[in-house]
Amino acid sequence: MMRLFGQDAQIAAFREAWASGRMHHGWLLAGDAGLGKASFAQAAAVRLLAEAAGPPIAAPGLETPEDHRIARLVAAGSHPDLMRLERLYRDKTKDQARSITVDQVRGLGRLFATAPSFSPWRVVIVDAADDLERPGANALLKLLEEPPPHSLFLLVSHAPARLLPTIRSRCRVLRFTPLPPPAMAAALRQALPEAEAAEIDTLVAVGEGAPGRAVRYAGLDVAALDAAMAAILAEGDRDNGGRAALARALSSKAAQPRYELFLERVPQRIATAARTRRGPALAAALEAWEKARDLAGSAVRLSLDPQATVFELAGLLASLQPSEPDSRR
């Protein structure tokens, strides 16, 4: 039985709405990526469908016993009253589609065209609503404006400000914030039962309150990567040795996961450094952050050369050392 950690307020709000008999039909689960919003949506959907169908559940919060008949159906992907909208996997290109299409949203008509199977309720999870193409967002809006009876829409959003204002206005917002370290550690021990205590401690530190982000870092020796970046940031890299070593280590095909981790971590490290600076030093750090963010954000999408990309990003780290000359000049 999966537990949710660090989300007591959100769980209480959802449980109170269910117990009152006045469940809002649309919920917007808002917050940064990796905070557990998708896990919350899944747990909430299973618990609501299970309680509505019976037998009664005594477990706390949104937990549902794995042997409950509804939980077994959901785990098998065969519950007829639950649908998920997410970017589809494309066999031809071996990646996910760029958006959730309007045809996928219109496909919800199949869910609502027939009577529900186990209870009056039907649930739709959209993960993430940010991925909806504009026609798809408009099609979803129509359902939110005139929701079918006993329907529940759980919209996961990492950037709710980018959604249609009319979608936001039709939903009750639950905001998710970074987890405190004890909750992070508990969530990671559940997600990574074989991880050693030292790795859990490292992942808590680098995950910055987002267990989903930390799980992606597992097994990638993030501590060593952070140490290499910290050395360049603190000492500079006059002979280019540090950045060259990183570029070699992260440029092979086998190193792709660590390369993508590096792309994510460099802007974060520069942003952290910027918080301690003032005046011209702050301006330089912000300029470096913008360059790092743009380069790291486009590197995979544009298939940029990993070795050159790592070298340039590490150079931005080195440029923040006051005595370090800018190697790009």
C-alpha cells in the first residue's frame, strides 16, 4: 500500500470534500515537478472509486489496501471508470509525443457515453495539464464547464499560470510545496527500498524537497557530480582541466542519464550561487544563469554535442570565480 508523505494538508482537504458530500468536480494539483502531485492524483482516484464501490476502507488518508478489488483493477489498468490523459509513447521514434492531443480529450466521450461499472463515479487524471495542445485544452474546458454527474477531474500542473484562465477558474486548487527533509527521506525509502542510508541522505539534500526529482537521481552518483561542479565554481578552472574531465566523462552514450542530470543541475548551482551575491557579481551570476538555462534547456532537444555542451556549461560555472578569466573570450 503506497503512502503519501508531506501532503497532510492536501489529503485533509480532499477527504473533507468527499466526506461533506460536496466534492468539487475539478481539482488542479499545482506545484513544481517532482513534488508528488501525480502520486496524489492516483491515490485520490483509487480511494474515491474504492470507497464509492465498497467494501468500506479503514486505512487512513488516501491509502487503499492493495487487495481491495478496485485497487487490483486499477493496478491492472483495467478499471473502466478511470481514464488517464498523458503524452503518448511513440514506438517509431521511441519517445513521448510533445502534447496531449484533442483526439485524446475527445476520447473521454467513451468514458461518459456508458453507465459507470462499479459505482456512480468516474475519474479522469490529466498528467500533465500543461501538455494539452490548445484545441485539447478547449475540449477539456467544455467538460469542466458542464461536467457529467459524479465525475471527478484531477489535473496535474507544474505551471498553472500557463493554463487557460477558464480552466483554472473551473477547478479547486490544491497547492503542493517542497517536502521537509524527514518527509523526503520517508518518501525515498518507500520508493527506493534497496538504497543505502548514505544515498538516501544524498538524495534528500539534492532533491530540494521534490522526491520525484530525487528518485531520478538515484544510482547516478550525484554526489560526485556535484563535487566536481562545486570545485569548478569555488576554485575556477584556469587550465580547463576540470571542465575537460567533466566533458569527457559525460559525453558517451552510456553517460546519457548523468549528462541530462548535469544539464539540470548546472542552472540550479548557478542560481544558488547568485543568492549570495550583490552588485556586479550578482549581475554576472544572473547573466550566467540565463545562458546556462537556455543552453541546458535546448541541448537534448537540438541534439547538441554533449562534450562541447558540458565544456561550455562548466565554463559558465568557472566564470563565477572572481579571478577566473572567461574562457569563451
